[in-house]
Amino acid sequence: MSRFSGFPAHIEKHVGRVRGADGRIAGGRDRGYHLVYCDHADGAHVTVLTSGLRDRTAGAPLPQELVCTLQADQELHARHLTGVIAELLTESNSRVGYGALIMNDRVLLPETEIAGALAAPHPYLGDEFDVLLDETGQPVLQLITLVPITRGEAQLVARYGRDALYDRWEETSANLLDIHRPCAA
């Protein structure tokens, strides 16, 4: 039995039913991971996550998978953001930790202000979501949530730290699951 055998049940428990996945082969090459689609029980949200990236995140204290949760009608954006960042990590054979900014030099999601993501614990799920435990209770996998951010929000983090951005999001009651939200910076 794989130490990751509880991964599918963990995902379904926290984010909802797994609806399907894109194959590992994209553009004629094996990218080494699947993009998995999950529908939340509320019907209003979707989560896109990687499965298999854990085999490629060299140097991480725990193997990692990426997660992006958005409103259901923004599934293509969640797919794009997750896929672009997963490709960046696999091509550079690197990992990402909480607080990391992954930014593009221009808007990343068309018709939005979103230019990248903040790697973070999931903003709306409890702490038990962010780390998969094996049957003995040992951590075996870290789930890194990609929170879409604007260039202005990234600049706020770079200047004052991520706590300043979290404070601003709280002050403005920002809906972090909506890519059309205004910049909070």
C-alpha cells in the first residue's frame, strides 16, 4: 500500500467529489502529473489540483501537490493557474513553500487583475486539509493552495510581508475564491 493511498479520500472529504482528471500526457509529452477536478458539495465552488507532482518536488520537507479553489464558473481559470505553476515547478525541478509569490510579468488570467498566486494554506478549509497523514498519523504530503493575487497585492507582500496582505483581505472581506474581486492593496 502506498503512503499516499489516503489522498483521494482526503480530497473528497474536504473539497468534494472527484469529477475527473486530465491525463499526464499534454502536448505530446508526459508532464508527470494529472490535473484533477473536484466539485464542492455546495455546487458553488470547484477545486483543481495536481496529482503526481509529489514525485517531482525535489528538496521539499514533504512531497507537495498544488490546489486552487475558485467559484464553479471559474474552473478554466483554476485549471490554468494550477497548470502554469505546476509546469513552472516541474521545469525548474523546484518546490514552493507557504508565503511564496509566484508572479507573471503581466496579467495571468484574462479579463482579471490576477497576475500570479500566493502559496498558502487553504484560506477556507481547516488546518487538517493542508497535510495528508498516513495510517499511523505521520505527515506524508503537503497541499499548497494557490491563492490568486494581483500585482498590487504582490507588491504589498514584498514590501510589508504576507500578514499585511492577510490583514487587508480581512479588512475588505475579500472573497479569495473569486478572480474578479478588486485588488485589496
